[in-house]
Amino acid sequence: MPESNAYATLGLNKGASDKDVKNAYVSLVKKWDPEKHTDRFMVIQKAYDRLRDTRLRAREDVFTFNLAKGEFLFQDDERFPGEGAPDEVTISKARVAHHEDPMDEDKKQAFRRLLFQRAHYSIQHRKLGEAIRDWTEILEIEPSNIRARHNLELASASLGLSYALHGLHEESIELFEQALKLNPDNTEVIHNLALVSEKAEKWEKAAKYWGEVVSRWRARLDEDPENEYLRHCVIEAINHYGEYTDYEEARNQAQTESHPSGTPDTTRRQSPGSSPKARAQAVLSHARGNKTEKKKPSVSSKSLERFREIVKLNPEDFDTHFRLCNKLMEDQQFGEACTELRELSKKHPKNTEVLNLLGWALLNNGEKDAAFQCWNRSLAADPRNPGTREHLVRAHRIMGRSYRSKGLFTPALVHFKQLLSLTPRDPEARLEIAATYDMKGDVRSAMQEYNQVLTLDPKNKVARKAVNDLRMKR
């Protein structure tokens, strides 16, 4: 949420016109000279910037309470006529008379009029709670009274807002929900309920009301698709509401999976043997970054729906589009990830983050050559980027091991030698090549590579044992 309310800073209410915003800014700048009150001026300037920009103002409004709109309705005889306070004895007698003879229309109307007058008096003296009490009683004796329903809704929403702004969140929720019962179509009250439920840390209730807000704003946007302000409101609300759906999704997944990180590996690690295969397995275990287990795909994600919708609403939103791509990769939907990342890379052809992620999407989608071409493009775009080099190192190691495990030693060596060209001083790269020659049966080449490993790392136990084993075979 925004750190502070820009409207409060400028002395305005939510919904102020652009002209009002500018006038308030000019007035405050005159009052707080920028040279004498630099810190104060910066706060004013920041608030003004947030309200004059459509996107930033939308974000401000999404996290700002709505004022209760409308005026209280009274007929002439329902306004309190006197200077003093209402006569409580007269009201009590009218209540008794009505209860004794509820079918008498004159007694009911007399009692209703007195309650309206007392409510009018309470409103004049800013006693909303007492007015709410009277309008509630009127509706008990006359449920169809339109003015009482309207006034009770307005008073409940107004007092609910006051409580919310003063930190009385539980009381605020009760009043907002009372107003909502009277008018279920009041989107502003639903929005207020989403905000105050969040402040009260009632997360399920907050999720319920945020979901309703998003649904209603989206419907409005469908009717007015050119409304940029509303579009940004929808995007901001969808993003924020997503925090709750992500939480719910994570909780459901935790309950669904007995082993969140996958089935644990219970295989006992054996000491390296003397066969080429055993020595290769020793290399695999010893080499850094060796992770053979596959991550389980997450449960069906509402996050994907949210990201797709935001990208559809705002195709230029790079951050959300990239988050969509990451989520697709996380859920192992590699084909769709390739499509989205290709589209993103067309818009940002030199963005190495996009290119590197696209490389992994392509590799996991079986497009091996295209993956390495993508990483090479990334390296060409930023030759000093260590991240791209790390991606290439990891990918060549994975591909080399994959080919070697299938007995395809020639393509395995191609990848391991590419790995060596990227990390010429890394003994692990040499170990991979040595183990591949060893499994291929090329003892001479294997011996040369193991000796190269020992030149780089004289204490390497795996290489030393492999050399001794090969010498004993000669």
C-alpha cells in the first residue's frame, strides 16, 4: 500500500477533481516555501505527483477509503423543530402507545415522526450512532420506509469510515456490513470492507471482499474499455487480491503434498568402485551443482490466471509478463513459457533475464539448439554478464551428463568441452571429460584428463583414485 494518503497530504478528499488537486498543491507550495521547508515540500510534491498521474492515482485510490456519498433525506415534519434537545418522555409515551395498539396507523406515524426528528437532531449534532439507533427502530415498525433505509445506509457507511480511520476495525466492519445489507450493490462499501478487513487481519473476509471488488470493477471496464484510470484500478486490485489467492494456493499445496520438496532420496551413497561407470558416478556425486531430482509441479495456480489477465489488460507491463513466464516455468508449462518469452524477447531483444529464461524454457521443451542460440545471444548482448555464463555452464553440464548416461559419448564430449572453454581453470569440467573418456573406453585420453585434474587440484581424491585404477589395468 502507499506509505501515506496523498489526499490527506493535500487536504483533499478522494474523488477530488484535477483542478482541485492543482489548486491545493499551489496553495500548499505558497504556504511551505520549498527553500525554507524542503522536507515538507518534498512530501507535498510526492503527493501531487501521485494524484496527477492516471496510473499512480489509480493505485492511490485502490488503497484509500471511499467517502459515503449522498445526503440524508427528511420530510419537513421529520426535521427537529426546536432549539433544545428532543423530549425523551414524549418519545417514550409514543413508543408505548404504538406497542399497545400497533394497528393504529396514526399512533405509528406519530411515533415514526418523533424518531425521525430525534435522528435529525442527532445528525445536526454529529451523533451518528444515535441516529442509526432511531432509523433502525423506524425500519422495525415500517420496513418499507425508503428514507429510513437510505439514511441508515448512509449513516452506517459514514460512521464505519470514521471508525476505520480511527483504528476501530471490528466496529467499522460491523457498520459497513450493515450498510451493505441495505444496499448490496454499493461497490464503494464493499471496497471499504476489503480495506478494513485487511487492517483487522481478517484475511478470509478481506479475500472475499477484494474478490468482489475486482469482479465489479472488471465488469465496469468491460462496459468502458477506453477508461485508462479504471483499467489501472483493475490491474492494481487484481495484483493485490492475488496476494490472498497465492496464500490460499500455497496453503492448499502444503496440505496436498506430504513431501513438498519431492520424495526424499533414500539411496545409500556407495564408495567409488574401479569400473568406468562407478568412477563416472563418483564424478557425478562429487561435481558441484549436482541435483538430479525433479521439482514437482505445483497445484493449478490462480496466479497464472491473474498474470494472464493483467498482461491482457496492459501488454506493456513487463514485470507482470515476466512473472507470468516465471510462473509457467515453475509449473513446468514449458511450451506456453516459450511462447510468452518469445513474445517478451521481441519487445526487449537485449534483456538478458528474458533471454536466459527463454533458454531454459526451450531446453526443457526439447528445443536444444535454439536454447544454446538464445544463451549465446544473451552473452553477445552483455559479454560481461556473469549470470549468462553461469546459465551456459549449467546447461552444458546437464546436456553432457544426459548424453553420457545414454551412452552417447561424442555429443557428451562436445558439451563438456564447451563447458571447459567457459571454465578453463575448473577441475570439475576436466573431471566430466575424463569420466566420459573412461566410460567410452579411451583409457589414454581419460588418463590425460585425470592428470590435468591433478595438475589443477593435486588433492583431488576422485582423480587420484581413477588414475591408480587405470594404471593397475595396464
